[in-house]
Amino acid sequence: MKLVAKVDIQALPAPIHEAFFDYIQTFWEHGELDPQIKELIRMRSAILADCKQ
């Protein structure tokens, strides 16, 4: 069984939003994130960065 959750992290309160990114960054730095997930995060970050400019 595969569970998928879709959460609008922008709608989360700031402390939860920051904790989520700290959590992802920890996995990223220690190489425990699946390469596909890393690529999705990288793409999403690029899209968001372009939208904010």
C-alpha cells in the first residue's frame, strides 16, 4: 500500500513550515532522500524562485 499526502506547506503556521524544511534539509544533507524526491524538491524550489522574481 502506498500512502500519499498532499499538503500546501505555504498554508502551515511559520514554526511548522520551518520545521518541515529543517526536516527535509537534514535528510538531504545526509543523503537519505530518494534521488527522485531530491529532484522534485529541486524543481519545485526553482519554480518558486522564478515566481518570486
